Amino acid sequence: MGDADKYQAILENPAGVAAIDFRFGTDDFRGAQELWRSIIDKHPADIAIIKNGSKMFELSDLAYAILLLESLVSLPDADNEVFERLGHLYRRRFMMKSSFHALERAHSLSESRRNKINLAHVAFDLSLLDRSEYLCTQVVSSPPRDIFQHLGIAMLGRIQLQRGRQAESLIRLDEATMRGTRKFTTEPPDFYLAGELFDRGERVAIESYLSDVLGWTTNRLLVASYLSDLRCGASPRFPRLIHERVLWVQETDLE
């Protein structure tokens, strides 16, 4: 679909274009943003339009994207996605308490596995370990074997590590390998627990973990690069920053 067709699709149905690929060329990106601004100005209370339009600004104008979503929170039809995405954007600005409250609201509207894991991550960042543990345990203790279960197990390992229980954390790392999983997922596996255990000298356990997740993740090149570093005696550059992403993957079974 060319840029002209994308513009036309936006104009014809701004509330229902979420499935269209809006990666505009550099020359047209600013024009696309201005188009969305004009549409938003005409429909300031249309939740579907505001949600779609705000996605256009999440990378280029984070403050404006937040402002758009904040304009929806008092509306009676504001749904789970509004609060979930707002929580994600707050987190990108390191507004952790605001993120937590937004994700709590999302969780109250939809107790999905994705919502539980997103909220558990922010609770962990705020050192609310009991709350994070409770949410992760709910996900881990119920089927299916999916990416959310994997991330929940890894988070439980990080919580144990925070509590000084490294041996229990290693058990969780082993569980997070999801051995026997055959389907792939587009969401990358957890690297935060691996990075924290690497800092504590657990190279062998981490190599085993990465070797196992290599069998089911589509992020094979990244995992393989970490493995190569380990086997060469180097230090993998595991992510160290606050976990910023909100999970938008489908809740598909990995078994």
C-alpha cells in the first residue's frame, strides 16, 4: 500500500485503520502526523480515533501521545487498551507511579494474562515485590504454556534474587526455559533474569537457558549472539534498562 492509499484510508475510516501498516516514508511522515492532528481536532471524544491517532506520535512526540490518551480516561467508554497503553507510555518517561496506577486500572477492566504481566513488571520496578509475585503466580499457575507464563516465571526468579535467594532464582531460570515448547513467538524471551544472574557469576546456567530458548524463539540471532559471547569468554550485553515494552502479542499457546 502506497502512502497516498494510506492517507485515503485514514480519511475514509480513521476509527478503523489499526490493521494498516503506517510506516510512511521520511518525506511523508510529517504530513501523516498533520493529517492525524486535523482529524483528532475534529473528533476529540472519539476513543477509536484518538487511540489510532496517538500511535502515530508514540515515537516522535511522546508527550502529545500521552496527552491524547489522558483525554480519554474520564470518558465512560474508556477501555482496557487506553489505560494499558497509557501505562506503557508513562513508563517510557519513567513516571513509574503513574504507570502503575494506569496499569492497575487496565487490570481492573480486563484481568488478562498480558495485563497481569505488564502490571507485575511495574510493581517490581517500584519494589512492590509481594504484588508482583502475586500477579506472576496467577499467570504461572494456570495454562496455557505461553510467553506470559515464561515471563512470569522469569519475574519470579528476579523477585527471589531481590530477596537474596539466588538458588531459588536459578530454579526459576531453569523453569523459564519452557522445555518441550515447539511453537515460536514473536515476543523475545526474558533476558533480565539472565543478566542479573550473569552479574553473580552464573555463566553455565545462563548458557543452558539460552540454548533451550533458542529452540522456540524467533529472536534467534540475538540469542545466538549472547551464546557466542558466553562461549568465547566474553560478556553478553544483556538489557539493563527498565523493561519498557508493553506486551501486545496474542495470547497463543506455545505448546
